[in-house]
Amino acid sequence: MPPLQVESLIPEPGAARLVMTGELDYTTARDASAEVARTLAAGVDVLEFDLAGLKFIDSSGMAVVMNAYTDAEERGTAFRIVALTPYLRHLIEVVALDDVLDLPG
């Protein structure tokens, strides 16, 4: 199994959900960023991240999330995280990104 898998789903018309499983780190960030770019280039109205399957994320992985948010905003695309682990939620809150990112309840 590769260190990171990114599955692209269409949960509703005009939306794309990227489901990431494995490790989002320095070695896999480029592939994840490329998938984000392909998805945004398709012209979706909503970009969703499902991060519940991540076993590890480092600063490069967090940069993928933040760059996806920024790129989506620049295109007028809504960005939201629809699932994440308790650890990742805590990490996002510690660095105060929960004020910026739309997290699930």
C-alpha cells in the first residue's frame, strides 16, 4: 500500500471530496497538492477534504491543507473539512487554524 492514497469522490453535483488515507507528509505532499490542483481545475463549486483516514501529518501536510484552502478561496470555491481525527482537530486548534477552516461539528 502506498504511503498516501487520495480518492476523489463526487458527493453532490458541483462538489468534489478528496478522501486521504495514510501519511500526508514531506514525501507525499507533492502528490496531494497535484490532486488538489486537478480537482480545482475541474471547476468545482465546493472542495471537501476527508482527513479521517490520515495516520500522520507533518508541517508539509498542513501546508497542503492551507494551500488548498487558499487556492479554493482565490477561485471562489468553498472549502471545508468534512472528517478528521481527534488528533488532527487538536493540532488545527493548537495552531489556531480552526478560526479559518470550516471544521465538522
